Amino acid sequence: MSILVDKNTRLLVQGFTGSQATLHSEQSIEYGTNIVGGVTPGKGGQTHLGAPVFNSVHDAMEAVQPNASIIFVPAPFCKDSILEAADAGIKLIICITEGVPTLDMLVVKKRIDELGIQLIGPNCPGVITPGAAKLGIMPGSIHMEGSVGIISRSGTLTYEAVKQTTDLGLGQSTCVGIGGDPIPGTSFIDVLKLFEADEQTKAIVMVGEIGGTAEEEAAEYIRDYVTKPVISYIAGQTAPAGKRMGHAGAIIAGGKGTAADKIKKLQECGVHIAENLLQIGAKAKEVLG
Amino acid sequence: MNLHEYQGKQLFAKFGLPVSQHKVITEAEDATNACRDIGGTKWVVKAQVHAGGRGKAGGVKLINTPEEAVEFSQHWLGKRLITYQTDAEGQLVNSILIEECTDIAQELYLSAVVDRATQRIVFIGSSEGGVNIEEVAEKTPEKIIYEAIDPLTGPMPFQARKISKILGLNSDQAKDFSKMLPQLTDLFITHDLSLLEINPLVITQGGKLHCLDAKINIDTNAIYRQPEIQEMHDPSQEDPRESEAALHDLSYVSLEGNIGCMVNGAGLAMGTMDTIKYFGGAPANFLDVGGTATQERVSKAFKIILADPEVKVVLVNIFGGIVRCDLIAEGILAAIKEVGVSIPVVVRLEGNNAEIGSKILAESGAEIVSLNNLEEAAKKAVELSK
């Protein structure tokens, strides 16, 4: 077991023939991911990386029946690509692209919620179930099949947590990067719910960062509904107020969303805190005994 | 991206919102004509900077003669205004807004933001304007209304009535506000705003609603489709190193410490800063070189970090995901050579081909401390910064 993706995942790549999509698709295929096709409008009929290229998601749906899609198209076109995949009936959509306008996401989020679609991202590293499938841009080699479920708003910081749990022999059930944007398709809570129900997952690592109140909301959900141990690290403990730290989400405004606020709330709700990012793996090991 | 008050008011006017008659000047000598063109016998002069708290800092003044406007402009143009919202150096004043004077009967508060929790544009209104709204929210939450706009329906008249009630408007004013709410929403969406704040929104002696201030932030991700807003960009209001970094797609924020940081990924960059602090050091900056740390970007990043005279040591922390660490190591060496780095550099490479990368650095003869463990690297950087 795992969450979201497994060996039955049939992946469609939107923006397939672009350079980033090509690079990461090659690595995903190498990892064992079943890429059934790709979409690049105007290039339908070609073959790319051994998979068929289609003009639209609908064409791909008819020909190769994908059940997940990953989006690499440039930010101005993401709204269209996400809604196209949704309209074609794909239930898991992962948007890697960063820089999607917030107001585009406002509309997209409302629509995908109505349709009951799981959108991961945008501005995220994707999802990987070690040993089964890699739908994203994370390095496959640092992962190991195991018992820790990882959720994170960040990319490389997630790799750090992954590496530590691999080095300590714990491994991961599934790792989900939800992205650092103000309006993410999937929240911490959505993923916590899935990990709680997943047998393979014995502990959950939640990597958060300053800005917004997603961690605080997750903390309350954990207190009320999650029985598995949760370990959390919050990045940005030293960030000064009012400064934007790269991620659109990581802004401290009006004294809300500071690392201290989040840590306090998480602790109150029974979450184990890794004070430093170096301690994430060790804390997970300690909690799992 | 932030706009000046006068730019915000230009946008307000374009969308039919009530703003004062005004002129913007960049030369003190133009102040006299500006006052005459506006007319009347009383004006307000306001130094234009991207920061709040201007009034208390002397950057806003009520004047009775055009000569005073000239005097005020001569005093401020080319100087830096320091307010509680700026850093110690303040912000450069390169334009002055001159407005007709508004007789205020009452000050209200109105703003709109993209709210992450409800995932809607939310209007925030209060009868308590012109003051610290956070304090109002904390002490008298009943005096504040939060009204979310459904993207499907847009703002509805009943929502305008709800807000009007909390603002304490009379029926004529409420009628005017029911026109303002769609205008503000239209402005917000048309120009991809992330924040719009009118503090204060006033009721004049004549009983009319009037936007006395205009604070606007634009969603950086959407700038590409906002040509009119791009024209309004004022680089003089930004940290020159931060603007330089942005030009090269590097995300940089200068801080007070002396350990320069170069990291790939925003989250890991913050985590690295936290680690430095944890071991007793102080980061000089936040710098995200992005997922693809090419030699060119690494060079640029070194230049930007070293432009800060406080920096005593540079800590490079790269988690090579898809990028190969051996390529990054070569990039770092080339960059160090090109830029002529004369202070110690601590490099931590992890991930893809990290060992080969470390070996390249070790055998280069360059003065680099290469460690593939973040804890050791951070400790070393802190030690060298003392």
C-alpha cells in the first residue's frame, strides 16, 4: 500500500516535448513509472521517449486511458492545462510549474473541488512512492521503500528529510510535495487523511514553513483525527517579518504565520517537533522506537 | 510588487473610485503650478515611498500656500525617508504627491486580500479607520467584517450592504458603496492584485465616501500579463542587490548577519539559515539559486553575496536532485575564479554525484572547505565567521 500513486498509475505528461518535461520524464521512466503518453498541442501523432504524443488530453484519454497527469507547461498556460485534464476526467493532476498567478489558482481550485479532483501543486516537486512510481522532479536515488509518509511545502527541503529517513533505514511509504504557493491544490490535511488510512505508513513527517496558517489548521486536524505519530519541522525560524523568502507562501505578515506560532500550535496538538532540520530523521526514528 | 500611492490612486480613478484631485511632481519648482492647477487654498503634500508610517516621519504635511509645497518638495526630493516600516537607511523620495485637502468627518478602514484559508478574495472592513487595524481586530473583533467574494458570482449587493452596516454608513453612502465594491473587485482581478488597502476610507464633511490613501501590491507571478503595471515599477524603492538578483531569476533577501548563504530551493535556504543560527551564527542573506544551479547563476550569486561588505564567509548548500553535483562543483570553481573570491567558502554538496563533486573541489587547490554533511558545514561556517 501507499497513497496517490502506485504500480497501477498510468501517467500522462502535459507539455511532454518541452526540455524540462523531457528530462524529468526520462528519469521517471528509468525509475519504473508507466508513462502512457504525453500532450503537446500541434505535435499529435509523434512519438517521444517511446510514448505517443497527443494534441489534447481528451485524445490521450481515448487512446491510452491515463489515470494521472503531470503538468510541465509554462505558468501562463497552467490554468488551461489543469482544467483540460479535469474536463477529460483525470482524477489526479500534478502541476510542477512555478509562477502560476494566484488569481488563476483561485478559480482552478474552486472548479477541481467541485469535480472531486486531487490537484497537487502548483510549484511543487510532485509525488513519489518509492519502488513503485515517481511523478515529479525529485531524485529517485535518495528514496527507499519504507514506513514514513512525508508531506512538505518545499522541494529540496523534502529531499533532506527523505535522505535522513533513508539513511536511518526507515524509508518512505509515499512523499508528497504540496508546493509553496498561497493557494495549493492539496493541503496538508488532505494528505494527512490519506496517510492515516494507509497501512504501510507508520509515522508522518510534515515539513512546513513560515507564512499562512496551513500548519496551524493541520495541527488541529492531527489532534482530532490522526492516530499515527506526526513529526514536524518548520523552516524559516530566523526569517525577519515582512520579507518574502522565495516561496510566495513564505511571507510573515501581521505577526501571523511565524515559525514560533506554528511550533507552539503543533506542540499543543501533540505533534513531535524537530527543532532543527538535521533532526527530522532522528526524531522519526525515536518516535517509531 | 508594490506601487506608490499616486499610482494606486491612478488605478482607483481609472475604475471610477473617488480619489482627491492630485498632481505628482518630481521637481520642486513644479509644485507651485501643481497647487494652482488643483485649485483651492489648502493642500496635502505627501512624499512617495514604498512604506507606511510616512505621516509620523514627517513625510506628509498639510499646507496653506504653494510656497510651502515648494519648500516641502525641496526638502524631501532626493532624500531618504525613514519610517518604522523601512530599514535604517530609509526609502528614496523621488516624487511628491500634491492633493486637494479633504475635510474629514470620519475615518474608516477597507481592504481586500487573497485569503489562503477561504481561498477567496476577502474584503475586510471596519468603522475604525486610520489606526492600527491589527489592534482593532484583537481588541474589538466585532467592529471588523470579513466578506469573501465567490469567484462564480462576484460581489453581490447584499454583501455591500453587510459591509456598509459594519462601516456605519447611512443609506446614501451605502448606495455609493454598493457601486464601489464591484469597482474594487474589478480592479483587484483586472490587475492581479494580492493586496488593496484604503486606510483611511473617509466620509467627508459633505457626507461623501472618499479614498484618502491607496496601498496596492501586485502578484509577482502575474506581472507578465500586466504591461501597465510593469511601467509603474520603481526600482529605486528596492534593495539594489535584491533587484539585481531578480533580474537573474535568483531570489535574494539581504539580512543583518555575516555568513553569506547560497542554497538551491527556498525551503532548504530557510532551513540552512535556521541551522546557521542554531549553531550560533548569523546569516547575511537568503539566496535561492533555483533548481538548476548553472555556473552562470552560481557566478552571479557569488557576486551578489560578495557585494555585501559584512560577509566574512560563504556557505554553499546544494542538494543535487536532478542537477549533478559534479557539474555544480565545476560551476563553483569557475565562479570563484571569475569573481575572485578572497574569503573562505564552505561547500556542502549532497545528492546526485556528490562524492565526485566533493573530490573535484578537494583536488582543485582552491581555498574551499568541502563537507557533505550539513551539520559540519554549518558549524564550520559559523566558526569562520567569528
